[in-house]
Amino acid sequence: MASRSLGGLSGSRGSKKSLSARNAAVERRNLITVCRFSVKTLIDRSCFETIDDSSPEFNNFAAVLEQILSHRLKGQVTWFGYESPRSFWDYIRVACRKVSQNCICSIENMENVSSSRAKGRAWIRVALMEKHLSEYISTALRDFKTTRRFYDDGAIVLGEEANVLAGMLLGLNAIDFSFCLKGEGLDGTFPAVIDYTPYLKFEQSSDSISSDEEELRTFGSSDSESSTPENAGPPLIMDESSWFNKCKRVRQKYQLTLEQKGYLEELLRLRENQLSDSVSQNKVLLQRIEDSDLAHKLEKEQLEYIIVELQDQLTVLKNNDLRSRQELTAHLTNQWPSPGALDVNAVALDTLLYRKHNKQCKSYQSLEQLSAEVSLSQASLDPSHSQEGDGKQDSFNFIGEGKEDTPSLLGLCGSLTSVASYKSLTSLKSNDCLASPTAEMKSPGRTPS
């Protein structure tokens, strides 16, 4: 008994699941079929008049599209865990942001539209006037992650019917719509209701018509004359009218197909023109790229040539600089006195300064006396006079002790011993500067100016 009850429960659950799946499939099929009919009626009506808010075909289409986009839409879960209903505008606002030059921001900033449902209805009207409704729907359906986040399983936008819907709405781009975004159609307090009566039509088959006629003949009169074939006129007339109606419908379908064909041809022509323009622009861009590459190569070669030339010039300048340095060094070496003369002059100057430092200074009356003193100092340091006594040698060692041959002393000694320096000294008229040299020289290291 327990197994039977479990089997009955599993069977009831399976039947419920199959029934719910069947109901969901029928609901999706009904909405898609009604949407197809509403699009066709809109296209037919647009051939005779302008479509606006007062058109019943548009109101029916808007209601169908609103119910399709609201089919199995998830509610918004609040912080407290409650689920509040929301409109399809919340999904469109997020999923259609990637559409170029979209109208999302302008609809959000509308002053007379406050509710989410009213904003969704305003978006349908603006998208139809912009002829971008199919593009909006296609872009939203491609964002599968966002669509899955907003809709439950079994929704139309998550099934195969979504692709049919996007292609179906493409035919509405041939219609010029004119809407007022301040009318009663944007009232978001009432849900949209679909009117199915324009799409419901029962066509009786020929077999059922003959059976009805037989029943009317049998139960309508008991006379035998009523069953004669003379009264067969009305059915023939009805058949003629039915054929006339069928011909009219076929003509309308042909006209609709012809208009759609013209629209598609115009669209194809426009796309071909755009493609040819794109190809020409691509060729121009490729030519520009080739020209820029050639110019870049030429500039690179010129820069390499300039670099090589600058390197050659730099090498020549370095060689010239090295040659100039060598010539300058040789010139300075040739102009500089010999080391022996420099040493003798330095010793003579040191002897003279030492004597002056030991307060043996005296006033020279003439330049000849100064030069005689210097010559005596040189004669005392000459190697030929080295045998004059050990006292002088000791004094020479004492004087030369602690002295260093510096460039300043060497140059000055050369100036004192040279003929040019002597001539410059003899040209001086005043002997005051030579009378007391101790006033300027405070130490043995200083030289007279």
C-alpha cells in the first residue's frame, strides 16, 4: 500500500510538471502568434493612415509586446527578504545601454513619466519612432547574462521564440509612427490588456457546409419540392462571395508582400551603398597607411645618414682637438726654461730672500746694484766656486732646506734672471719700490711683485 501511494504521488507530480510545461509552452506560442498578427495588422493599417496612439492596432501591439517582455519576469528582492514586482523597463534600462545613441537617459529624465511601467511604455513609442525597436530587442537578448538575471526559466526572452521576435519586429522599421508622450497611453497604473477578437476567425470547411445544408433541407420543410435541386442557387451565390473574399485576401497579401519586397530592396540598396562607401574609405585609409610608411622609411634613412655624418664630424673634431693639444704642449715645452737654469735661479732667489729675511736689507740706490747682488748670489752657488769653503756650503744647505720647486717660484725666478726682466726693471724711474722690499715680503715664500 505504501508503494502504491508513493507511486501515485510521483505520478501526480509528473503529471503536474508536464501540465505546467504544456501551459508554459502554450502561453509562449499564443503570445508569439498574437504578436505576429499584430505586426501584420499594423503594416496593413500603415498603408492607409498614420499610426498614432488612437490606432487600435498599435494599442494591441503595445499590449502584446509589454506582456512578452513581462513574461516570467523576476521580482526584486528587498533587504528584508520580500520580493516586490518590477516592470520590464528595469531590464531594458540595463540591457540596452550598449545601443549607440540610445534614448534611455532621455526617458529617465522625463518629467511627466514617473512610474517604471510608464517609462517602459514611453520607451516602446520612442523606439518605434526612431525605427530602432528591433535593434534594442536584439541587443538586450544578446546580453544573456543580464537576461538570465532578470527572468525565470521558461520565459519567452530565454527561449527560441526570442530570435523569432527580433526578426518579426524588423518589419516595423518601414512604418512612420507619430506619438504624443503626454497622453493617456503612458498611464502606468493599469496593466495592458490584449484584444484577441480581431485575430479570431472561424473558417468552416466545405464538408461541414454541405452537411449543414442537408440538415436544413431535412428539418426545415417536409415538402418534397424543397429537396429539388432547383433551390441550389443560394449555395452557389455563397460560394461566389467566398471566392471573391478569398481573392480579396490574396490581393491584400500580395500587396503586403510587394510592399515588404520594396522595403527590403530599398534596405538592400542602402546597405550596398554603405558597403561600397566603406570599401572606398578602406582603400583610401590603406593608401594613407602606405604613404605614411614610405615617409617614415625615408625619414628613418635621412636620420641615419645625418647620424653617420655627425659621427664623422665628431671624429674629425676629436682629432683636431688632440692635435691642438699636442701642438700646445710642444709649444709650452719649447718656451719653458731648462731645468738646470730653473734650479740655479730658484736657489739665487731663495738666497736673496733669506738675506732680506735676516734683516740684511739695505736700500738699493740703483738697479745696477740689485743686479750685481743677484749675480753674486749666482756666482756663490756655481759649482766652480764650491771649493771656497765649507761655511758657504753649509749656509747653502741651510737656505735650500725646506724649499720646494713650485711653478710659481720657477716662473718668477726665470723673470728675474732673464734679460727682458732686467730691462723692465731698468726702465723703472722710481727706486722707492726697491728701497724697502721687507715691507711687502713677510715670509720667505712670497715673491716681489
